[in-house]
Amino acid sequence: MTSRGAPAPAEAAEPTGAARPESVSAFTRRVKQLLEGTLGSVWIRGEISNLRAQASGHTYFSLKDAGAQLSAVLFRGDAARQTVRLRDGLQVIVHGDVSVYEARGQHQLIVRVVVDDGVGRLQREFEALKARLAAEGLFDRERKRPLPALPRTVGFITSPTGAAVQDFLRILQRRGWRGRVVILPARVQGEGAAAELAAQLALAAEVGGFDLLVIGRGGGSLEDLWAFNEEPLVRAVAASPIPVLSAVGHEIDFTLCDFAADHRAETPSAAAELLTSGFIAALERARHAGDRLDERVDTALERHGTALDHARARLRLLSPAARVEQAWQRADDLRGRLGAALRHLAQLRRQELAEARGRFLRVSPEPRIELASHQLLSLWKRLQAASPASVLNRGFVILRDASGRPVTRRTEASPGAPLEAEFADGRLRLRAEPGN
């Protein structure tokens, strides 16, 4: 019987079906899959604290700011590639993957790249200019124009000597593209680079004949890519009458030109693949003679792309590298716990040894032997004081009869009987004479 309003006993409702409880391991694994599948790779800024470099080469630390902190691990292979020397209190920007250390049920960041936040000034300028231009509507989606499906003439505004243009042209050739590429040369780094890039945009618009303009370069640091964040160039990209495809840096690099352009490609190579995709699709439509098959291809590509994303997420969770990293982290954890246990055991043994040494000293025979030695010495001295030799040295004489027995009374010596007197320095023979 329960009081009014009291909850029913726990045994009254047994979980069944979907409500059946799962194990801690299964739940933690589900949380891990959810976090890693949802968040993926992230960039985070913070201050390093609790830095711990293990003998295995892995580095553990926390990223913190004024409001929170996040556990992070930099595994040996990634740590060897870093140029930033980590220390407590260092402000950094890190890139990595959100994960869960299942042994503790703790979410953490597996760091792949560490950047010294000394570039924080540029980053703040970047964010400030981005916010201002976005407020003007320069990045609005409504301003974006679709890229031409079959561009015949493409202008590539970039450095003619860079590796990016070579990769771009090689991919176009490999994919069998039939159009024409015009390289519009400009510096892509350093003072004056933004002005040259903007001038080539203006020249392309003035000359005409271009279906699409690609502007970009290969990857680099924030300083290397800064020309693509300068306001005059960003405004020139947004104002271009010709559709612009921005292809600056690597997949993880973002510039303001990416936001102002009609479309962004992760790399120049990706831009080449993107602008040739329409051409390839047209060849497929011509080969299969119809829009219906093209729709089926697009649907299949979308379906398989989603399946590939799911498969990629599952592969990342089940990959040997992820399991090895988990095993490394668990090994470091166990090594630390073993070291602590051994130190605690050694401390206990030292304490037990000290206690045994104290007990031994309390029952040691040395004090008793010393006392007995003093007593024996005292007895020996007393014995020496009472010995016959001591008596003789004080001027006394021992008188013995012919048989050697001491004569202690006058009546024991008969007249004329031979006697022997013992002095301290020798013996003397005597004869008893009668007396009074």
C-alpha cells in the first residue's frame, strides 16, 4: 500500500519492446555513432590546459575558454606532423573529429591539425568583414546564379605557374572535356595580388565570350590565402556579370570569395570536376537518348551518394585506425593506472618496513647485552678487590702449615711445626716457637 501521490513500486512496470534497457556499452556506442555521424570534423578555438605527453607519443590535453572545457587527444601520427609546439596556456585553433572514448563514456576531440592562434588577428578581421558584407546582402542565396551546365569557354584566374592550374587542366583532359580554357594570369599571394585578381575579373567582363569564370589557387595558410579575403576582390566577385566559381585552397579552407561567388568548389581539382560534370551528363543523355534515363541517373547518384555517406560514417566508426586509436588511448589509461598502483604498493611496503624496523629495535638484545656487560664488569671488579692477591698487596700475610692449609689461629700451629708465610712479593719458611 502506498501513500497518495507516491510513485508505484519499481517492479510494477517491467520494460518490454522498445523500452527494454540496453547495456552501458551499447548505449555509449550509440551516442558515439550519433555524435560522430552528426558533428563530424570541426574547427575549435581555445586555450590548452592539462597538457600530458605520454611515452607512447600521444598527447592529451583540454581545450578551454571562459565558459567550458573539452577533452582532446593528439595521437602520435598526427602529432609528428604538427609545427606548433604545444604548452599549457597556448591559444590555438584545432581541427579534428568529435568522438567518444567508450571506456569512460566521455566525448572528446581527436585533433588532426593545430594552428597557433597568432593568426587570430586575421581571423577576427575575416569574421568582421564577413559579418559586414553579409549584412549588406552580398552573400545572399538569392544573388547566386546557377552555373552553366555546358560551359564552352572558361576563364581561370590564377597563377599560371602554380600546381593548381596544372591539376585543373589535367582533370579536364582526363574527363574528356571539349571546351576551351583561357588562363587569366594574376598573382595569388602577397601585396597587390587582390588588385591583380580583381583586374582580371574586370578584363574578362570587358572582353566577353566567357561562359564561366573560375578564380582560385592551391592551399596554404590563412596569410597565404588572405588576398581572397580583401574587400575589393570580394566585391568584384559578387558584382561579376559572368558566373563565378570559387576554388580556393583545400576542402577545409574558406575565404570570403567563396561566399561571394555563385558556387564554391573545395579545390581547383574539384572545380574542374564540377564544370565538366554537365558535359559528362550531356554525353550520357546523348548516349542513352533521353531525359528519362538522365533523371534515373540523377536519382541513382543521389541515392548512392546518401548510401556512401552512411557507409563512410560507418566505415569511420569501424575502421582499424579508429579502433587502434581507441586501443592506444586505453593502453595509456591502463599504463597510468598501473603506475599509480605500483607507486601506492611501494609506499605501503616502505611503511611496513619502517614499522618492522621499529618493532625489531624494541626487541633487539643489544640493550640487554650492554646492561649485562656492565653488571659483569662490576662483579669482576668486586672479585678482584676481594681476591688474595689484593689482600697481600695491602700488607697482609697468609700463613700456611706444612700441608698448605691456611693457619688462621695461634692454636693451630704446634711449637716447632714448620710454617710457610706468603707475602705479596714471595714466600718464606718459618718454624713455630712457643710463646705466651
